[in-house]
Amino acid sequence: MKFAVYQVSRKGGRPINEDRLGYTYTREAVLLVLADGMGGHPEGEKAAEIAVQAFIHAFRAQAQPTLPDSQAFLEATVLAASQSIVDYARSQQMADNPRTTLVAAVLQEGNVTALHSGDSRLYWARQGRLVQRTRDHTYHDKPELFRHLTTEVNRSVLFTCLGSDNPPLYDVLG
């Protein structure tokens, strides 16, 4: 399988770049993963690194040379990655857990299966333009999940990520 990876990352106004990107592959499958550590929580860069490494290690262990079920792989790995971040925080006796958003994609057998949690996005390049394929996990982008709320909420705040004490919510697309 032929592919190319190009990455650009900007740290923005923060002193540390909390973005992490990883990929690995076999003869017949590719894993691409991007994690964006969340500012406002400690060690977002560490959360992003833990998440990316969890995906890479799991892919290398399971892709022989393809994954039997890409969706099951992504779902199990995002939960394991999130738990690894929580375990790290506990081992360091941190008052607050590091957190990250994530998007990961598996390409094999002519198909793409992707998973995302938070506001890390997946885009497709089509006819010279980018097409957003994911919807952020915010009150703004998923209002149907919060119609029952009677109080005003900040519509741009994320309601899920990896590293929280609760398992992350995620969406899978093919």
C-alpha cells in the first residue's frame, strides 16, 4: 500500500505544543492517529503522547497484516488509551487528570474506518477542497444530545475527551 503523511502543528498561544501525531503500517493496513492535549488541564502533551502510543502499540500487536475488525479495534483502543491516561495521573498522584482529544483512522482493504472524541477532526480532500467528516463533541455541534438542559451552557465547551474519570464518548465512521 502506498501512502504519504504530511503534518503541520502549531502550538498557538501556549508555551508547549500539546499536539501529537503518529502512524504505523503493515503491507496491507495503515493507522493514522492525532491527539491534541487539552490546555487548562495539566500535562496535555503527556495525555496526547500516551493516547498515540496506545494506538500504535495496539495496531502493531493486532494487525497481521490487517485488523480482523477495524471498528472493534478503534473502540477498544480508545477506551484503553483513556484508561492509560487515568492510570498515569493516579501513579503521579495528580490532582487533575491530563486530557486529550483524538482522531484515529485505519485504512485497509480499500476502506477507511475512523473514530474521534472531542474536537480533533477528520477531513477528506475532495476536488481541491476539504470536507469535514466529523462533528465536534460540543454543545454547539451536537445540540440534539442536550435538548433537555434548562440552564444556559457554554456551547463551545467539550463534553468528552480521553483522560476523564468517565469513559470517553466517541463517534465511528466508515
